[in-house]
Amino acid sequence: MIEHKTSETGGLRLHYAEATGAGPALLLLHGATGSHTTFLPFMPALAQHAHVYALDLRGHGLSRRTPGAYRLADFGQDVAAFLRTVVGRPAILAGHSLGGYVALWVAAEVPDLVERLFLEDPPIYLTELSRLRETMFHQFFATLWADLPAHHVRGGTVEDMVGYVGRFPFSEDQTMLDVAGPVWVEERAEQLHQLDPEVLEPALAGDLLGTYEPDELLAQVRCAVHLLAAQFEYGVTLTPVSTVLQRMFGGG
């Protein structure tokens, strides 16, 4: 059974889903603009092997908004506090995209809280603005940055967002509804409706990492790591320069 709970961690309300199971603690971290709902279909199966948590990062899903505080360390400190106060033991961190970068930060900065890492297409090096601008993610984030505030000002609903997401172009002749179908569109619409648009500002400014450097964080990691890269045609965030990391970590 999946339970939905909240945690007051360092004065910040964080929402999470939990599926109790025997075995290690497993904390699932979603990507930028997503939420815990990404992982709900998989949690019952994972709970057969682990005690599973799926967290909404600050500014996402049902967690509290914190305008002006959406850099990597902000997310990472939340996760570290959650591990200490809720999980109460070292955990396996499995993070997708931004969630993978947050997991990497935690493993580097507070290694005693992390047993192992599973990094699913983390945007290592893609946070550099010059590289981000070469990808579809920059246009996507810029479009959301322009459209989401207006959506909220006019009192837009989830249903309004369903239409917006469904019409979003995937290619010259296909929309996201054409490619992904109505179930995915409805889930993404809810995630974007809940999103604080301010989350996007550090990425668009090239300041998501703050004072951190990717190579410095990577050099600090001492636990076992499995690195998974996405296929290019599906919007890879692990840029070609990161293939060296695949060799370092033995991922594929």
C-alpha cells in the first residue's frame, strides 16, 4: 500500500509517498518539473524488495514553494534532512535527471547518508548555459517560464493545462498527445500545474550549481554508482562529454 505523507524538514514542508517493504531504504527523486507521481506505478513492485520513498522536491508537486532558493544545494540539503529525520538510515538514492544530480550532491556532501546511487540520465555538464542552449530543454524551460505565471494569474485549472501539454509540439507534425497519449499528458499537466515557475530560473540563468563544479562533486563520491544514459532521440541530458563518466562508473 502506498501512503502519502508530509514532513516538516528544517521548517520546510515536503510531501512524499511511501511504500513499506522489507530490505534497504530506497529514495526516489524525480526530474525538474516532475513530481513523485512519476514513480507511483513502480512503487508496489519495488516495495517487494525495499522500503520505498518518493519525494516531491521543493517547488514541485505538493511540497512547499521557496522562490529564490532553487539551486542544487537547496534541493540536496532538503534530501539530506529527509534522510536523517524520516528515513533514519543510509539509503539507496535513485534519481532521474535533476533528481540524479541532487542524489549526486548528497553522496558527495553527506556520504554517510548514502548506501548506493542509481543515476538515470543526470544532466552532468548540461547545466552550463552554453550547452543548455543547444538542447530542446532550454526552449522547453523558457516556454514554461513565460507561460506558467500567466496560467496561475488567470486561475488556470489542471484541465486547462491538459490542453496546453497535449498541444505542445513534439515534432513538426506531431504533438505530445499524439506521441505520449492521454494518460501521460494528464500526469504532466498536473505536475506543471503544481510547479513553482521560479524553479526554472536558476537553470535558465546557468546558475543551478551555484559555486559547485561537476568534477569536484564527482571526485567526492565514494559509494557504488550505476549510471544510466538515455537514448539521444528521446532527449538525452547526459551529454557526449559525459561518456567518460560511463567508463568511470561502469554504467551503460
